[in-house]
Amino acid sequence: MNKGRGVFLLSMMLIGGLPLAIVYAQTPSVSASQSSFCESFGINRITERKEAPFFNLKRVDGTFVNLQDLRGKPTLLFFWATWCQACKEEIALLEKFIKDQRESLSIWTLVIDGESEKAVQKTIARHRISLPVLLDVKEKVARNYGVRMVPTAYLLSEEGLILGVIVGQRNWLSPEASMAIKELFQLR
């Protein structure tokens, strides 16, 4: 922990801000000086170089995809569950969002609940999900990424580095969404 962060934590504890200090201490290194579209959209930018944990998961069509297959284009990994209504609402927004972003961004969804493939396929059909769905049935990948709630999205560089994390539902049709993605990935 750096000296500035230690002083902040100590002063928070002394003035009764222990809960906030604990949350701050557990948050990955995020630059506080970056007031931006990313910040207004709720993207927690990761400032330390951190490679995305490797995975090899089955798609609902039976083929397998691993992290190496996703390199070459900025990627959004969206963790969700079939029982999560907010997740399904956000996927619908992501479906519309990606229409204008297909050239510069790929989106992959990772369903983390232990539902059977058949139940996942029913959810996909019922909600007309066309984004690619990977099955993280035992939630191993979610644990490796540190997912504690759904929906959660990880934003990866084309080299497979974690650049940002979004916890909770977002409106992907807002102007901030497109601007935040452009800013984070330095797109035009």
C-alpha cells in the first residue's frame, strides 16, 4: 500500500469512516484524478497492469472459446445469471449498443448460475439473446475475475489486459456509454 493511501485509510478510521476505508482498501488501483466519461458511466478504471485470467468455456452451441480467441479487439465480458432480471434487461440494452460498435468492440456474455444448458437455452430463446453466451456453470471463471454480484462487466484491451470494471446495471443506450467506451479504449 502506498503512503498516500495509508494516510487516507488512517484518517478515515480516526473520523469514523471505517466502512468506507475498508471498501477503499479492497478496491483495485483506480486513478482518482480521472474525471471523465468513464467515471460518469461508472467504469472503475484499473491503472495497474493486470492480465485477464485465462478461461476456456463452452458456448451454448457446443463449441469452446478461450481468452486467447478474444484477443485482437477490445472486449466486454458480461457476467450474468438466468435468475437476474436486471441482467436480462441489460443484455437487451447491450444488444442494441453493439450494433454501432461491432467494428471496434466485441461483447461476450458469461452465464454463471448452475442452471442446466437447457434452462439457459430457454432463457436465451425467451429473451432473444443474440450475443454469444459462454457457460460458466461452476462459476470458476467468475471467481477468478472476482465477480461478487451480477451484473458485472470487465473491459479488456485487445491484448487481454483488464482496463475497467462495471458493477451493477447500466444504461447502454445513454450517450455516456458510447463516450466512455471510446475514452477507455481510445477509439475514434
